[in-house]
Amino acid sequence: MEENNFDIDWLAERYPFDVEARNKTIEQAAVDYLKTDEPVTIVDVGAGTGSNCLYFLDKLQQDQSWIFIEKDKALAPALINRLTEYASFHKYDWSLKDGVYEMLTPFKKVSFKIISDNFSKIDQLVDLSEIDLVVANAVFDLLSKVQISQFLDQLTQNKVACLFTLHYTGMRFVPEDPFDQAYIDLYDSHMMRQQSFGQALGKMAAAHLVQTFETANYNLQTGDSAWNILQDDIKMHYYLLNFMESALSELSYTEELKAYFPKWLKRKKELIITRQQGLEVMHLDLFACHSTS
Ligand SMILES: C[S@@+](CC[C@H](N)C(=O)[O-])C[C@H]1O[C@@H](n2cnc3c(N)ncnc32)[C@H](O)[C@@H]1O
């Protein structure tokens, strides 16, 4: 499978789990913040194939302008396909003019623009004074502290409200195996390995976001958003186990744990195919708006 197809399939697979997991109190705080009858402009950073927008389109009653910032250009056709399918399913008018897509429903007008770029320089890509909300779903775990700080500085200086969801904080297999924690710890450490841009924050990203918003005099609300992966969710289980397997293959760790890993993996796969494996993947959602806005 090509890497891009892999990404598109993975983002589609995780979508219903994200929908279920999203913290509805945090989400409502963001919806309430956007005044109901005024048009809103929302930027989705690390937009992938447009999951945030698809999720919020119906939840927001007003006219909306969505700006997607996604560095992986190959995801743009899949994003457009998903939105086109949504429009066609609902029999909404759909048009493209000067690089901006527009969807007309009987109740509202929604426009979409894709910026295929890195969001690290967001203030050069969009006029932040015109933005009502920045959203990001499952984006910050793989960034370094410096990258997150530099990005957030641009938002906080402009007092932009942020809804950032699904930050990984840990996982727990059900039933538990005595070796689970050791391999989960290794998986987490792989996320936080040194890379060309520095050390990604992995499961510490959420804490750094929280701290930064607090320091910037923002009102902050946080809440859990765990995936509850059930015994029948075979494909999701395999995705996550495969992620763990390839992460651990790139790590050096003790000979004892290395020798035992194939047995652990086999036992997990047996539990999955006999539909006995559950898995909770913990995340944190946050909504932050400047205390004076
Ligand atoms: C796990 S995916 C989540 C995609 C989408 N938000 C969703 O919920 O399905 C993370 C996305 O962030 C994008 N991304 C990560 N860092 C980025 C950056 N600095 N600039 C733009 N996109 C970035 C990746 O290319 C990837 O598509």
C-alpha cells in the first residue's frame, strides 16, 4: 500500500472513533463561543482529509468559511472528495471559483479553501485578526516543544480561540497482560524520540498546550476524549498493534523485552481475532479563548 493511501485509510478508520471520543462539553464551549447568527471563519491546521470540518458542518448553524492548512499535498484530493460527496448526498449546490469551493444549503453558505503548506508560519498564511477559531485534531503529539510554542505564540498574540482535540496521553489493554506497560512505555518513548526537528512531545504535548494557554492569560477548559476500542473493532486493533510493532522495531531496548515481544504480539493477535481484546486509548481535548475576547 502506498504511504498516501495508508494515511487516507487510517484517517478514515479513526474518524468514527474520534467522533465518539470527542469531549462534548469542550466542543459545546467552542460552539457557544462562536456567536450563532454571525458568519465564522475557522482554520483547521493539520486538516488531513477534512475530518474536523465534516464533523462541525452541521453543528454550526451560521455561514462558515473553512481554511484548511495541510502540508501533505497528496491529501487534498481526498479532502475535496469527502466534501463533494457530503454536498452531493445532501443535494447541496457545490461550486469552485478562484480556488475557493462553495456549498450552498437551504440554510447556510459554506466556503472551503485549501492551503497546502506548513502551519508553523500561520500568521503568513492567513490574517489571524479575521479568524474566529483555530481547530486541530490529532496534530500536536508529533511536534517538538519549540515547534508548538512558536505556533501557539502567533495565536495567543492575536488572541485567537482554539479547539484542539484528541491529544494522545496513554493506553490500556483490556484484559491486561503483565508485559503491556513495558511495551506501551516503549511505544510512547518512540513517539518522543529525537528527530531532525528535535524531540517530539508525544503524550506530553497536551500538558505543554495547557501550560502555554494558561501563561498566555487564556480561559481554558479541558476534558477527556478516550477511544473505546471494542472486541469487534478488529481493523482498529490491528492498526494500533501494527503501529506499536513498527515503532518498537526502530528502538533499541533490553534483550529480555526484545526476546519476549513476538510472544506478546502473538498473544494480542489471538485475542483480537477471537474477539476478546478491548483497548482504551486516552486523549485530552481543550478549548481555549483569551480572557478578554
Ligand atoms: C494524525 S493526522 C490528523 C488529520 C486530521 N486532523 C484528522 O483528524 O483526521 C495529522 C495531520 O497533520 C498534518 N501536519 C502535521 N504537522 C503539520 C504542519 N506543521 N503543517 C501542516 N500540516 C501538518 C499531517 O500531514 C497530517 O495530515
